[in-house]
Amino acid sequence: MGERRSQYEIYWEILTFCKTGRSFTGIINRCDLNSKTGQEYLEFLVGKGYLAVTKEGEKTTYAATEKAAEYITLFSRLYQSVFDEIPGFKL
């Protein structure tokens, strides 16, 4: 699939990658986002309660919440029903 990802796919990628706590840099590198766009996605997901932010000293990490599990499951089912395959990305 060489087309551009939808914002919903990007949300799914971020949430899937953040099943354990991840740094901002790790997220934008792994999910192939620029800093500005990555920050917008993270702020949205935090605001919706799908990502939790943990700050330890100067280190900040983002981790998917239990609420995110529902999004991941529903998006995966929808994607699979439309494309006959599960969503995937380069992890």
C-alpha cells in the first residue's frame, strides 16, 4: 500500500507503538512524522485520553491507556473489513 496514511492510521500506529512508554523522538522516528505534526497527533491523543504522559525529571514518555485498546481493536476490525487484511506498519 503506497498511498498516504490517513490520520486514523497514524493514530493507530502511534497507539500500537506506545503499548509501552515511548519518547517523543522514538514515536516520530518510528511513525515517520515530523516534529510539528507528531506533536499535534500526540496532543490530540493525550487530550482524548488515549495516551498517558509520564514525566521523570527531564524525560517524558507516552504510553497507550486502556481506553486506547478499544480504538486499536475497533480500527483493526474496520480496516480488515475494508481491505481484507489487518493494518500494518514497519514495526
